[in-house]
Amino acid sequence: MKNFKTLFTFVVVLLFSLTNAQKIGVIDTQYILDKMPEYKEAEARLNAQIDTWEQDLQRLQSEYEQKKSAFENERVLLIGDQLKLREKEVLDLEKNIKTTTSLRFGKTGEINQLRANLVEPFEDQIWAAMRTVIDKNGLGIVLDKTKDNVVFYQPRYDYTDKVLDVLMKGSGDKGDKKEKKTNKK
């Protein structure tokens, strides 16, 4: 009788642990974003804006260098108010460069805000498609291969193409799937 109770307890615990096992899936969000033409267009617009801002900053920097060099060369010749005025111009331009750099390229700068606004709608679309795949396949844990938190995975656990299919509403190109599968290692 004691052996039966032990065996029964072991079987119940084994069955309980098997029924509560979590299915794990891996998704590559960067691959999905790269397959979305709207994202590529938005990213191109963002990169064009960044290039424009970088050119503006380079223009300001070269103007600053020229004025500073001219000021240093003419410093001996300038007197009183002229000296203070030219020095103020150079310092104001330097301050303007630092402010512009901080406002556009800093941690809370315009670029980070634009990038967040750019990616957010696409992340929402991907999230909705992921929820569909997660519910359909009964996944308990989903890891993003893009975020560098996956050390190793077997391709059978990669649900990227399924999420992409849901996202593209079945209009996904079959050639793209084959290309993705051949690129995996």
C-alpha cells in the first residue's frame, strides 16, 4: 500500500508537471520590420531628417571654427567693445552648437523621439500579430532574437514567419520564407 501511494504521488506530480510545461517560441522583430515596406519608407524619411540635421550642425561647426580663428587672429587689433562683441559672438555660436546637439542628438533629443514615434505603430502591429500566433500555437514564453537575449534556438521554435504571415494577412511572399529559412544557421 505504501508503494502504491508513493507511485500514485509520483505519477500525479509527473502528469501535473507535463501539463503545465510552457511552450517557448522565438521571434525576430528586426527581420519582420525589414520586410515591411512602410517601415522602410518611414526609416528612410527619418534618416533623411538626420542627415539634414547633421549637415546643419556641420555648417554651424565650420562657421564657429572660422569665427573663432578670425577672432584669435584679430584679437590683438580689437579694442574695448569690439573685443567683447566678437568674443560674445564666438561664445554664442559655441553655445548654439551645444544646445542644438543636445536638443537633436541627446538622450531625450528629437531623433530619439522621432525614432520612438516611427517604430511604435509598427511594434503595435507586430504585437497584435504576435498575440494571434501566441494564442494559436499555445506559446507560454516568446523571446525576441533581435534583443540579444537568445543564446541558441532550434529553427522549429522560430515563429517569425508565422507572425509575418499574420501581419501581412496571408499576402506574404513564399519566396521570402524560403530565403529566411536558408539564411538561418
